[in-house]
Amino acid sequence: MTPERARPARSTPSRRKPVILLADDQETSIVVAQTILTEQGFEFVVARDGVEALDKARSARPDLILLDIGMPRLDGIGTARALRADPATASIPIIMVTTRGDEASFEQAYARGCADYILKPIRSEELIAKVYSVIPS
Amino acid sequence: MTRSFVLPGEVRAGAGSAVLTTILGSGVAVCLAACDRRVGGMAHFVLPDGPTARYGGGALGWGRPAIEALATAMLEHGVRLSVLDAKVFGGAQIAQAGVPTGLPVGSPVGERNVRTAIEELEWLGIPVSTRDTGGSFGRKVVFEIHTGRAMVSEVRRAAS
């Protein structure tokens, strides 16, 4: 019987870490989300308003976008609409992360194709569960 | 007639002419009603049960505690669990097709939320008369406490 030989090392393509675009004008929210998700092995791109979020989404092609509603220049609902209208970003999942707890905001978010909705303050269990619900673990 | 929007992690119950509404993605709404008593309520939770986890200051974001709190509210309104009727909605998986990594999506929290609801209601002995769960779209639920009727509509994607 021929002993099994060690196979020569093959260079397997390394799987890149999933990238999350955090779009929020509140520094605290960004820090909280990053703190929770860094432990899960994600990488981040940050945008401070909706217009910057559109630019970063097109250039970084993130795996997921966490989007605040109340942002300067372009709010989260308008940003979601623009992301969906652009073929380059239309398939990137969006989770709305916001303080807006009114019925209209929920309805607008889902009507703009958001995958889910998280009410601030961010709870780590909810954020992790919903992130892993839309991108590979 | 009062109309109240039930947020994720909230449980509301009452008697008489009142309407409870909510909007669901992966979260689940459980509605309980005793129509002949005009008593009912809704629990909207966002996570399946976990062994020790808590949601914010309470546990109502989790399926099992939320449904138990709703059942307790029914008991406090003088209604026995054996006369209750349950409706279960939500638990969607709305991630868009073509996730950029090309890999399968992760563990769908919506599906686990629905399973938690069904198991908990079964454990409590409350039959589920109506169920509209899963799919890839948001839902709007309008629940009339006094009739026990629930209207569910898809939150349609806007054209642009």
C-alpha cells in the first residue's frame, strides 16, 4: 500500500472578510456597531451622510449596508432608493438602523427594499442575528 | 376607536374597540384573541429564544418571553388560555438575490422566529388559526381586538 503523501501546498484563494458599509452621522452609533461586529470578523467602510454612502457603496461594493434614516444631505430612505436604482448597488442588502419608531418609517424602509429594520439603541444579539441573516457566516 | 402601532420588542393587550398595527420584516407578530370577550393583544418580537439573552431592558424582543407576556396579559383580562385563538405573521427573509459574495446566505432569523412562535403556542395549548409567514417581503398587520380579525398586506416595493 502506498503511503499517502502529503499533498503539495496549494495556494487557495483566500476568502476576503465581508465588508459592511456603516452609514450614520452619529459617531456613537458607528462605534457601537463596529465594536459589536469587529469581533465577528467583518471589515468596515464608514459614511457620514447619504451622498457619501452612495459613493462608498459604488466604490467599495460592500456585502451589506447598515443605514441610518436621519442623515444630512440625503436621508436613509432617499439613499436606499438611490442604491436600489443603481444596478451597481441594487443587490446589496440594506438593514435600516435608526431611532425612527413610527409606522411610516418602517413602511418606507421595506418599500425601498430594505432587508430588515433595527431600532436603536443597538442590541448586540439583534444586530448579529440580522447581519448573519443576510450575509454568509 | 384607538389605533396603536406595536414596535419590535413590545407587547400590547386590551379589551373593547381597538386596533393594533405593526410592520414586520424578519420579526414575528403573534396575535391572541378571545372574540366573545372582545379581548386581544399582539406581541412583536425580533429574535428567537435564547437561553439567557435579554433585549434591552426587558426580554420582550425574544419570542418565548414575549408570547408568555402576551398570554399573561390575556389571563389578567380574565380570559383562559383554552379559549384563545392565535394568529402568526412575519418571519420573512428579505435579503436580495445576488449577494455579492455569491455564497449562500446565513441562518435566517425569520424562519427561527416563526418556529419559536409555533412551538411556544403549542406548548401553551393555544391553536393557531391563521398563519402568514416566510417569503421575501415586508408585511403590514392590522389586528382588531374586538373582532379578532387580522388584515395582512404585503409592503410592496416602490417602483423607484
